[in-house]
Amino acid sequence: MDETQKKAIEEKLLHEINSTQKKIEEYTELCKPIAPEDSIGRISRMDAINNKSVVEAALREAKNKMQQLLTMQSKIKEIDFGVCIKCKQEIPLGRLMIRPHSKFCVNCAQ
């Protein structure tokens, strides 16, 4: 992988980190407890509690992705960056541009 490709991946990583950080902030705001004194009705309250569970799952996923992105960002200067950790083959640039936190090539990821 040449320096131009690494630079493109680094820019993609920064974009993904910013995007994921915004999602984390949004999901955190949506996960706030539903106050019992809010008069939203029994069915609406059940819907709100159910929606809160879905948002909490999305928040956990976003935090996990953020951790992976930050790990990959710290490893971008290493020699083995962009190499599959299983088969030791180079991960295609297209895959890294779509999923910059990939540790595996397409075949090994399956």
C-alpha cells in the first residue's frame, strides 16, 4: 500500500470518526430516561421504552465502531496496516474505503 492510498484511508477514518461521534451524541441524548410524570399515555410510554431499547443497542454498536476506528487510526503508520490478520494478504483498498476499520479481507471475514 502506497502513501497516497494510506492518506485516502486516513481521511476516510477521520470522516467515519466524526460521523460516529455525532451518532453517539445523538443516541446518548435519545437514551435519556423517560420520566414517569410525563403524561404520554400508557401505549405511548410502552412505545417509548421499546424505542429506547433499540437506541441503546445502536449506541452500543456505535461505541464499538468508534473503538475500532480509533484503534485503526493509531495503527495506520505501522508497516502491517491493511494486511489481513488471518491470512496475511493485503486487504483491498476498496474494502478499506468502505469499512476503514476492517481487520480481515473479504474471504477471511466470512
